[in-house]
Amino acid sequence: MKCRHCFAELEIPLANLGSAPPSNAYLTRQSLSAPEKWYPLKVSICSNCWLAQTEDYTGREELFSSEYAYFSSYSSTWLEHSKKYALAMIERFKLGPNSMVGEIASNDGYLLQFFQEKGIPCYGVEPTESTATVAINKNLTVFMEFFGVDFAKKLVKNNYGADLLIANNVLAHVPNINDFVSGFSLLLNPEGVATFEFPHLYRLMTESQFDTIYHEHFSYLSLSAVKRIFEKNGLSVFDVEELPTHGGSLRVFAQRIDTGKQPISQRVAELLNLESNAGMANLSFYAGFQNRITDIKQQFLKFLLEAQSKQEKVVGYGAAAKGNTLLNFSGVRPDLLAYVVDRNPAKQHKYLPGSRIPIVAENQLSLDKPHWIVILPWNLRDEIAAQLAYVRDWGAKFVTAIPSLAIF
């Protein structure tokens, strides 16, 4: 395979998680009797541009289908994060009724609704029908398309050039990253700005966050790699913020190279220096990752097997993509994790891909009173633990597996 940015041969393995189905390909009761498609799940590093990337085995249309079941609005933490972002951008860039805001991968309207409330014209681009339909029902303008140069040209032709373009947790999800970024440089108005949020590869590596790896994530991003990709495709980075979301993310601010006038923040150089000093452009930084994630798997399995031997019921919370990576890499099945609770009705009464663990509504916890609740989206552990505080009435405890096994 060649690097999806610079097209050099990929020769440096980072992680091999065996094989798994696409992490959001949830099963129905009917589909349990049919075979699933499993694909190898491997990540390699490009030693030329240092972009970490999943090896390609399936296309975006299969990964982001009309049945896509990830809805952003079911996390109160994420909604609050999005509202704060919208208000901050409106203030910083003086957005108003004569501005235009576009969001690429707008999901269910979780973010655009806050611009809409302020009377700022906005639209979304979202290829998954399931989530786009929810946003449209909020009276948002949504184009059900995959974004790239071709669609950016159509939007510009129809006067959808943007003063603010938003790409939250989508840059890692695109197979053709050059085409995607080039689309932003075309769609931005001359002095417009774009913001991109994505999990930081530095945090993934230093905290062994291997469950961020799944087929829908084509790339794993550092600021230095993103800066290089942007500059090759018409954008320049002028600011960056470190965020706590998804276990540690970056918010990168970019503008058109040819017309942007935003001053470059000192934070850009500081974060580039952090990555350089950590050795992210050296093979030694990536060595030993496979051994570390194998240790995490073994700790998790040891806990589950000991609970089973004591006849203590263990269930999960959060039918998230990262949880599917952990469960399938660890080989966990319903005998070790009885079910997973999720607040999203679109996931309830379905089954996790690969492990085929049933997904149930939250009231099941009060009926069963399990001993242990494994919080699979560990980055939301505080929100979930507060939401489920009542389980302590019968002595239940919470568990997270990453970055190491924790009981609380």
C-alpha cells in the first residue's frame, strides 16, 4: 500500500489488531444468521511524511452507509462542547446574519443548530442518510454527499462559499485526504477560516489509546503531518488548541494560503516543538506500541475471566466504535460481557459487530443489578458515571480498560 498523502510505500507497521467488521456495522436479529464481513485491522506509518494510516480493505460507501448509527446528539458532554465552540467562533470571527457557515460531516445537526439559533446562515454536508435526516428535521440545510473537490466546486457555483468551515472528527475518516483538504481551500471565501478537530496521534501513542483504531479512521494525525498535508493542498495553519475530547484532541485553525490574513499564533510552533521533541519523526517513538496494547488486552481479559469464575455479572455501557475495537481485539463475547447499554434508540435491540453482544436500553441495569459496568467510551467516563450513579445503591462498580484497567 502507498501513503494516502505522499504516495510513498508504507513499510513500517504500527499496530496489528487482527481482523474485525466495520465498527459501526451493527447487526439486527435477522442478520445474526448471516455471515459478517471481517477485514484486517492494521496501521502503518509513512516514514516520508509520518502520516499514520489504516491499511485499506473496504470503501467509504460501505463504512458510512444509510444505516450509519453514530448520532452525536446523544452525548450531553459533546453537545456542551459544541455549543461553546459555536459561541466562541461567532465572537472570534465576528459572524452574523451576512456570514455563511458550513459543516462537513454535520451528522444529526448537533452543532449547526447553535449557529441556526443565532440567526447565522449555515448548511451541512453529510453522506449518511440516517443522521442527515435527523438534521433536516431540525430545519437545517443538509446535502447528502461525500465531500471533496468536485462537490466543493458545486457548492461554490451555487453561492455556498463559507466564512467558517467546520470539520469535527472527520479529517481522520476520509480515504482521499488530499482531495478532501483541497475542497476546503476551494470552498472557503478569500478571508474565511476552517477548523478541524481530531484525536491527537501523540495522545494515542503516549496513552496507548488503541481503541481509536478502527476501519472508519483512515488516518491518525499529528499537527506536523496535518500542517504538511494542508500546505500541499492550499491551506495554512494559523492556530491550534489542545482539547480534552476523545481522550485528547487538537482543534486546528486554517486559512487559504493565497488570501488568508489571520496572524500565526505562537501555539502552532509550541505544539510542533512538542511533537518534534517527543520524536514523532523517528521510528523509536512508535516502537513497542504493539506490546503495550497486548498487555491492556490481557489485563482486561483477566478481569472478565475472574468475574466469570466468581459468577459476577459484567455488562458494558456505550455501544461506541472504540468499544468494538477493544472487544473484538480481545475476543470478548456475550459469555464474558452479557450486554451493552446505550441511550441511542437506533442502536437498541441490535448487536455489536463481531462480538454479537446485544445492545439494550438503560432500564435493563435496574432489572439485572449487575456487579460490574464496563464503560467502553472511557473518554466520557465522568459523564456516564454521574448519569449511572444510582447503580452504586446495589454495590455496582465501574470499570475502564484503557489506558490501563481501572475500577472505581
